[in-house]
Amino acid sequence: MSWNSWQEFWTMGGYALYVWGSVGVVLLCIAGELLELARRRKAIVQTLALKKKRSGSTGGTDKTRRAAL
């Protein structure tokens, strides 16, 4: 498609609401996905840190703890 001016580009031949609305929805979905990934990563890091803290606070290795049982 060829536009003669920026105005024609932004109006997209009368389909600007559809075109730019679609672009906006896609960007919103990508932002939501990135936020969800960051939230899940934070939760996983916290879970791993808690497990590491618990395993370190009981003392000994896994073999020592198993032998004690």
C-alpha cells in the first residue's frame, strides 16, 4: 500500500480504528505476558530460596538425614 501523506498513513484508508486497535490489543497482550512471566519467575525464585533455606537449616546432607531416619 502506498500513502501520499502521514495523514493517509494514520487513517489507514478508513480502517484506522481496526488497524490501530488491533496493534494496541497485541501490545497489551505482549505486556501482560511479560508481566506474568516476571511474576512466575519471582515466585519460582522465592520457592527455590525457601527450599534452600530449609535444607540448609536442618543441618547435614541428604545422606545424613536419611541415615538418621
